[in-house]
Amino acid sequence: MEYFVNCNTSTLAPYTTPLDKQRAAHLYRRLGFSASVQTIDQAVGQNAPTLISSLINEAINMPPTPAPAWADWNNSNYPADDDLARQVRRTQSEEWRISYTDDLLNNNLRERLSFFWSNHFVTELDVYDCNSFLYYYTNCLQRNAIGNFKTFVSEIGLTSAMLYYLDGVYNNGNNPNENYARELYELFTLGEGNGYTEEDIIETAKALTGYVERGEIGCEAVTFNPERFDAGPKTILGQTGNWGYNDVIDILFQERPTQIATFICRKLYEFFVHPDSKDDAGNAETIITGMANTFIGSNFEIAPVLEQLFSSQHFFDDEAIGVIIKSPFDIYLNLLNETGFAYDNGTLLNVVDTSRLLGQELFDPFDVAGWQRDRQWINTNFMIGRWLSSEVFFEMFYQNNPQQFRTLAMDAVGAADSNTSNPETVVSAIVDKITPKGLLTPQDFENAMSVFKIEDVPENYYGADYVAGGLGLWMLSVSPEVPSQVFLLLMHLSRQPEFQLK
């Protein structure tokens, strides 16, 4: 796979320069799904470590999404008619997708993390097909998203969604199934081939047996059956005993702390900072080692690692800004947050459905390794789809209320320029709002200006020095052409390479 070159040589030392608008926007695009003009403006001038500490505390103290009415339903709760039952299940699943997507839009770091972990501790709803399991899996992601990683590993492995997805429900003492044991090491904690053997997998599978009681009705929470547990001795990572589930987790974190910390911190780095952590042009390896030391030193608490990373000079370096390709969810949720356009449940469902068409299906990554991210989001079909779908969203917002496009422009330029007659002021503010570093060349900016300055407005109407001779003066706050001008500008910008980056 080809990588972006990572030339970031900054360190984990705290970033102490007051935040400018570009770095405030960078922070919210990475820690959440971007933010409103007002939120970014409030962050400008703040001390980064102080603001990040506040955002982390907000994530730690945020309660999980309330349980839906059907959270504990099993098959007996559904209509006896199969078609009706499927319809009810679809309605519940759609309700939960809308609710969680709204959380992604509004919950900043906590939901950015729960979404990240859903692509680490992967399950697929299509496999276990139970909305109750989906709720408790999501609840586990939210409760542990910025908690203790060891606790997280332990709890996620006993969710019914995971037990079904990785065949734990078929892991009997007299016939062990190795699937979950393999993924526990390969994907969840250590990395492929890193610090474990095939024999470790076989022995671990025996220790994980017994979580096979599935009830008789269907869609019932999986429980432990001691009669299906392998009670014999096992040797796991060099330790021998009559180990069970909790012992496996204890031994893993006791015997392989450095491997776990490095593997997880690399994934966090590549998700939040730069997709390439292995290029010698920068010092990503040094950063990951520092993060891993913090992770081990805090007994695998996630928050201290993130606070160290997000507060660092490395995170705010120019080389870290605008180097990650937006996922489909990034495109549409960033668009909603950055424009402030009105949305409803139908809009959120459109986000879910459009993202699925572009390779990111909520609660259904395409395999156990999850979405591979970054350049995998881009191919010929997906690129055209990203352009056209963004335009569809802008068209929908314009049809619903053209004046919100004027509001976006006025918010972007700020109160002091709300009556500006200078189109460059408006175009520059909108470009800076929805791209991480502006447009690449002066010609690109001139092209955007040309799109904005539609033929309906004579050239001599622009500019603060124009004196109206009965013809009127173009002004951002009142000219009737403004909503369509902003609409056309956004349509143009959505096809620029810079719009695809965060």
C-alpha cells in the first residue's frame, strides 16, 4: 500500500501557543465530526491543553445513549408473522442507526472514540441479526470508549454480539473453537504474529470455553454454562494453570504490556494524527513509544494517552493538518456541523444510507479487520459518488431553505463583516471553514471566486468604495443573489481535493 509521507518531526511536548482558527478547526475535525462556526470561534485564542482537558472530561462523564424500549427483547416479543417481525426489526434497527448517527454528530470525542472502537472490536449486525445485541454492544463501546482498555477488552468479549460474531457461542469444552482466541490476539490486543504462537491460540480457546448458553427462544443474551467449560490445565503465554476467561485477560496484560500498548497506540496515532506511522522522514515511532509508555504507566487508561497526544506540538504541527482522507461519515457529518444547516431524522438516515453506498455501512464493517480507511475510501466509483452525493445534500438544503446559505456566509465572515461588499472576504471565509488548509494555489482560489461572482451581479457592484447610483450595491446581508452564490460556491468546493481531507 502506498502511504502519505509523514514528515512531522514535532514532539509530545505541550502545544502552548494560543489556538488560531485553523488549529481549532483541526482539533474538532479530529476529536469529533467538526464543529460549528461558533464553537470554533470560541476555541480561538484558548490554551490547547486546557481545552483538550475539558473535552476529555466531557467524554469521560457523558452517559451512554438511553436504552430503547426494545433493548431486552428476544424473539418472543416480536409478532408471530415472519413478515411483520422483519418489519419491526427493520424499524428498530433504523431507529438505532438514526439515534447513534445523531450522537456522532453532537457528542464530540466520546462518539468519535466509540466509532473508532467499533472498527477495532468489529462485529457485524448482519451476522448476529439481533437488535438487542446491537444495543448492548454499542452501550459497551460508549461506556468504555475512554475508560480502561483492559476492562474494555474483557467486557466486549462477553457481549452477545461478539460471542455470536466470532463463534464464541460454539466454543465448547470438548470441541474448542479458536476464532475468538485468534482475533483477541491478532486484531484486538497484540497485532498479527506479535508475541503469541499457534499453541497459545489453541490453549486460549480452551480457557474461553463455556459461554455457549443461548436460550431456547432466540435473541437471548448468551450466558456461561460451567458444564461446557474445559476444566483442564492450559499453558498460555508461558503461564500454566486451570485458566478461564478472566485469567486469559489477566495473563495477556501481565505478560505482553509493551506489545499491547504499542499496537493500540499505533492505531490511535494513525486514526487521529497521520495514516502513516512508519515513515522515517518524521518521528512517529518516537511519538508512539511515548504514548505506549504513558498507556502502561496508567495501567491502560485511555484518557491519559489521548490527553498527551492531543495536547502535543506533534498533533498541532502543520504536517498533521489536512493529511487524512475523510471517511463517508466524515464528509456528511462535517458538512452538517460546519454549515449549521437544519437537519432532521430523514437527513441522518440519508447520511447512513449514502455512507453505506460509499463503503462505510454503520454497524456492518465488511470483515473482521474493519474498514481499512484513508486511501481505501478513494477509487474511481467512490470519488464520483462522493462528489455527486455532496451535491445532492447541498441541493436538498437549498430547496428546504435558501436563506440558511446566507446565514452560513455571515457566520463565517463574522459580525464585523456581515455587511461586506467584498466577495473575496466571503469566499475566503467559507473556503477556510470547510477545508483544513484552504485551496492549494492562487488560481484555485480565483476559480472559486469566479463561481461565486455570478453573472447576475455586475462586477462594479462589488467593493466597499462603490457608491450606488440608484442601481443598488451588492451586500452580503441583503442582496437577493447571496444564497444562490453561496450554494454554487459550496457545490464547486465539494469537488476540490481539499474538501476530501481533514
